[in-house]
Amino acid sequence: MHQFEINRLRQLEVFGWDASFTNASLFMVLATLLIIGFLVYAMRGRALVPTRLQSIAELAYEFVHKMVRDNIGAEGMKFFPFVFALFVFILVLNLLGMVPYSFTVTSHIVVTFALALLVFTVVTLVGFARHGFGYLKLFVPDGVPMWLMPVIVPIELISYFIRPISHSVRLFANMMAGHTMLKVFAGFVVGIGSVGGLVSLGGIAPLLFMVVFTGLEFLVAFLQALIFTVLTCIYLNDAINMHH
């Protein structure tokens, strides 16, 4: 499965650490440039009657804005740039992976874990900055009898510190599994087509299935970016509003 191989494009070592520029780095840089370029170009006119590109940019803005407002509240709007950047970055990376012969960055756990760890760090810092040591009350749910605390508190701590793992594995697993399935069924289409010809019923059926499955993968690419971002909003809500 060469589409999942990380290749060094430029060897680089920093203080003994391998910091080579890879194909994953290239696609992350490309995604960043595409996002910046699109938003700057789409909003250059700031027309009262928006163009199609401006409408898409405004739709993305309003979509994430509503997500942050609904999940965190008015006080969470200061984190809108962070959440918006996460959403569009993951979405564009997912969509770039749908281009034939491209590279799916989010199919690698090291990338998704780095993003999840970033969210975890930001949330933890926000929680302690806002509530001080009172943030530790998050691990002591309201209404729980004292005799259950020795059991509940460790469970709450484990569930909190396991967030970066669950947060990252969901995105990584879905993207890798989906692209693997596409590759496998594409091989079936080519194999059956070479035997019976795509004009035959045996060749057309797998091809039609591939078209439907590819459309489903585009939906999954959007949904996984959405789920990752919604979970980020929920974690930020815990840090800001201390909901139990």
C-alpha cells in the first residue's frame, strides 16, 4: 500500500533528531497554502452580494461559528480561530487524500495524535488558567458519594488522559480503513474488467460500486473533520464552563 508510505524528500537532522521533509510534510504545507490562498482570494472583494467562492468561504465561517457558539457558548468565541483552523486544515488534508496518486496525511496516527495532543494541551492550559486548581473538580463529579470517590476519581483521570488517544485514533482509523477499502475494491474492478471487460455486467457492477463508495469516502472525509472539531469544542466547553 504505497499510498501510506512516508518518503523522505529532503534529509534533515536537528540536534540528532530526524526532521526530514517528507511527502507528509509536503501535503501539510500544500494544504496550508491552499487554505490561505483560497480564503484570501475568495474574500478579496468582500462584496455585499457574494461571489460563489466568497459564499463558500462565508459558509465555512458560519458553519464553524455556529458549532463553537452552540457547543461552548459566547465565552468560547475567542477560540473560534483555533477551532476554524483545525476544521479546515483536517478537511483539506482529508480531501487531498481523495485525489488519485496523492498522499493521505490523516491516515497516519503520528499526525492525528499530534493534532489531538495539541488540543489536549490547549484545553488543559485553558482549564487551569481559568479556574486554577479548581479545574481539578472536573475529576470529582457532583452528587457522587464520598465512599465512591476512590473509584470514580481514577476513572475520571484515566478518561481525561486517554482523550488524545481516542481523539486521534478515530480520525486515523477511519481514513486509513476507507482508503484501504477503496484500493482493494479498485483492484477488483481492474481484475474483473480485464477478464470479462467493463462492458459486461460483471465489470460494470463493481465499477458502479466504486463510484458510490468513493462518494461515501468524500462524506467520511467531511464527517471525520467535523467529529474531530466537535470533540474539540466539547473539551473546550469542559475547560471553560466546568460542566460535569
